[in-house]
Amino acid sequence: MEAMLAIAIGLLSSCGVYLMLRARTFPVILGLTLLSYAVNLFLFASGRLTINAPPIISAEASHYTDPIPQALVLTAIVIGFGMTAYIVTLALRGLSESGDDHVDMAIESTEAGKKGEAS
Amino acid sequence: MTSFLVMHSAILPVLIPFVSSIVLLLAAGRHPSMQRGIAAVSTLLLLAASAHLLWLTDHLPPIAYALGEWQPPFGIVLVADRLAALGVMLSAILGAAALLYASAGFDRKGRHFHAIFQLQLVGINGAFLTGDVFNLFVFFEVMLLASYILLAHGGGLDKSRSGFAYVTLNLAGSAVFLIALGLIYGTLGTLNLADIAIQLQTVSSDQAALVRLAGALLFTVFLLKAAVLPLSFWLPHAYAAAGAPVAALFAIMTKVGIVALLRVETIAFGPAAATADLVGDWLVIAALATIAVAALGVLAAKRLQTLIAWLVLSSAGVLLLLAPLGEREITAAGLYYLVQSAIAGAAFFLLSGLISDARGAAADHLSAARSNMPVRLKLGFLLLAATAAGLPPFSGFIGKLMLLSSVSDASMAAAIWTVILIAGLLTTVALAKAGSRLFWETPSEAEALPPATQTAAHWRQTAACFGLMTIAVLLVVLARPLSDFCQRTAMQLHEPADYIHAVIPQPETVNRVNRP
């Protein structure tokens, strides 16, 4: 199971990094999302992988899984969700203001400048 | 009542802006003067609470505040020592000035300016006060999320574009931060900073490599926040695009990264054998490169606000020398430099806003424009330019002098002196050029842009800007007490045992379970 999880994290982060280096906003946001999935899985694994064990003390349980990483992952998911929502709105605003979805600032500024001169 | 205040003094700088930001969210639709009133009351309370905390920490050992009485290392803990109190005080002063400036009309450009502004203060103060690396992450995120919104406040293509790059970069930084935290928890089994320091002393050799990797990743994130080369290219874009009061508050955000780096290094990673050599000469080189590039950026800037953003970057480079050199005298000198550069930088951003308003369509572009600039703006520019360039008798000079004389015994002293002094010269040249362009050059009739329609700045803007300038001058007059305080802060910082003892008084009684 460790190997499977490691491969999944590796695959997710490599796809995420590749997409983040693209020139348009949508792939960049997708890349960020994939990277945050990878990070959440990694964080989860930092408490060791335990199967069929409760995180809360109970009378029947003989062994436990570590509850802290679960709480950390939950926090990270909430923060990541808020950030993704914000960056999507920012990207949409940039798209509606400039008419294209390039990430690069320099190209966009000159293009916007040209548009401004033309109109 | 007094004992209650003393007991909870560590959490007040986080709690006050947090409560008021919630109240402000509810009052979003109300009259602006009511929102301004709530924000002003909250900021004044924050100033009082910060001053109280500063006084307390100067007379007491570090104060550990366990939320919900969960005893460390298991619960969430805030720790107020002199460094944290100094940072909180600084953010309260800058926050008050920026808020006063914004209350002249900038806050009306969006619905939730005041709520987000208070949230920004929550994040900054929390990042200074937290005693737990995961909460450091959370407060960083609160700070950044608020800063994203403040950066975009006022709208405009420039802002959403530089905003996108800034957010993407910081989200990638957050991912790296979380990986570092996962590694720390996976190897040491704790995220409490004091407990990390204890666990690092006894880390087994097969775990050492992973811990070193975690430390390296953590420092990378702090260096991204502190904008050290090569992770610094976002800063001039973002700071130049922000509105003047927002940029003034941002002047402290690079300092948060530096303080976090300093704290984690001096308390946990520096004293441990396995990770002692993580921060070393490479950081000195990176810091010097940052200073050099920032000096060139100052020379090349086409707008006053971009120029100031490069100045902020330059001061961040100087401050990064503190962590690797790691001596008490240097830390003390650096802390004085931190205070003065934050205040002067923020005042400069506000002044740039005033100058920009007075020049009409030419704004803060370093080109000729017709304007009837009040004399006080010119004098203000002279004062701040001299401070930023480190000319006597202003606080920038004292800060630089203390820093240079304290590093004279360090291993790379020659390189540090050369780079800082040449950068200072270039900065002087650039600022002289900028000043003569802004104030003296008159345009030919053909290329003149329309002058400002509204001439007089609002009294709040002027008061905020010149209030900060007065503090910058006071830093010269009160250099002795402040540098004494910085000495005591540095002493405390280099005695991590006190910090650890305050958080975990009896480490041997902590009940730990062996993990697979």
C-alpha cells in the first residue's frame, strides 16, 4: 500500500508541476489543484498508514490511527478550497478585463496597451 | 481585571482584529463612517494591547498561552517573547497609519475593505505570536488570503494580473510548506516549535536526512515570503500594483518571513547538531545578491512606487544576513534595522500615494509633469530618501552603521561591506534622479499631461504619512532605548532554553508513544 500511495503522490505532483508551468490560467489552476491533492495525501501519510483502526479512544480498540494528520489535512483542504475559489475569480476577472487568459504579465500589458491605443 | 489582562495578553493582538473583522463583515452594508469607526476603535485597542504586550515581555520571561488549557506539546500554543511583541507593535503602528490613510476615500472602492484589513492584521500578528509551525502555516495563509484581496482592492487590469502571479506563487509556496510540515511530523512526531527543538536533539541518524530536507523546504518557503533572490521577482510587481495604504501595510509582510526564519533557526534548527549547518554562507551570498539586484532595480524603476518596492526588497536582503551570521550583536543591529526600514518603507509608500495624487494624470511615473506640489511633500521626500539611502543623520544611517560595525568580525565582512555600501551609493543616485524628475523637471507644452483636478490631500492622508515620518525621526532621537531593547531581544532569541522552558517546563513528563 505504501508503494501505491507513493506512486499516486508522485504522479499527482508531477502532473501538477507540469500544468503549473503552462502559459494559460486554466491549466495553472488545475495544476495547483493537483499539487494540493498530492500534498494532502502526503500529509495524511505522515501519521503512518494504519488500516481498520479508530482515531478516537474506545474500549474495544487495540490499536489506533494517528488523528493529528487527519485534522491537519482537513485544515489544509479548507484553506486550499478557499484559495482555489479566489484564484478562479481572479483568473476570470483578468479574462474579462483583458480578453485573453495568458499568465505572463509582460505580454498582456503590452497587448492591453495596444488595445488601448487602437480604441 | 489587571491579572486577567496579563493572563490573556498574548492572544489579544490576534483576538481584537479578529472580532472586529467579523463585526465589520456584518456591518458591510452600513454607513462608511460607522465602518471606519469600528476599524479605528479596533486598531486603537490593538495599539494599546501591543504596547502592553511589549512592556510585559520586556519584564517577564516568554509568556506561553495554551489555548483551551491543552498543555503543550499537545494543544495549540501562542508564545509572546520580545521578538513577537516587537513585530506585533510594528504591525499595529503600520496598520494604524495605513488605515488612517485609507479612511480618506480609498476604503470606499470596495465593500469589505475594513473587514479584510483587520483580517490581514490577524494573520500578521498570529504569525509573529504562534509557537507551533502548523499554526504558522495557518496564520501565513490568513495573512496571504487577506493580502490577495487587498492587492486587488480598487480594481484594474494591473491588479488582477499581478494578483494572479502573486497568488499562484504563494499557493505553490504553501504546498512546499505543507510538505515540510508533513516531513517534520512524520519524523519528529510533533509540530510544536519548542518540542521540535527538544526532539531534534535526539533525532536518530536514519531520520536526520529527512529532517534536514524538511528544514530546507521550510527555509525555502520563508525565503519566498521574505523575497530573497531568486525567489523575489514577484515582489516589485505585486507591491507596485497595490494601492498606497495597502503597499504600506505590505511593507511588514516580508519582515514576517524574516522573523519566522530567524525564530525557527535560532530556537529549533540552529542548536541541533543534525541541522546546525543548514543555514550557512549560501544565505549570505543569496542576501548579498538580493541587495545588489535590488539596487539595480531601484536605478531602473520607472515609477516611484516600483522604486520603493525595490527598496523594500533591498532592506529584506540586508535583514537576511541576520540568520546565517547568527551572533547576538548582529541580530540586535538587524532588529533595529528591521524596525526602521519597515516604518520608513511604509511612510514612503504613503508619500508616494500623496505625490501621485498631486501630479494628476502623470501619477507617480518618474517623468515631468505640471503640478503645484506642496513644499511639505518635497521635504518629506528628502527625509525619506535620505533615510532609505542610509545618509546621516537619519535612522537608515544609524541602522546601517550598527549593522556594518557588528558584522566587521564575520567571515564575509569584506563582501558584505562592499555590497551594502555600493548599493547605498546606487540608491542615493537613483533617489536623487527620481526626486529631481518628480519635483523640478517641467514638461514641454506638447507632452504635458493634465494636472491634478483636486489639489489638497485629505487631512487623514497627510496625517498618516507625516505621523509615520515623525516616528521615523523619533527612531533617531530614541535610538539608544530602542537599540537597548533590540539587544535584550537578541539576547532572548539566542537563549532558546528560556523559550523552550516557557512552553514545555518538564519535557521528561510528557507521555509519548513510540511510533512504527
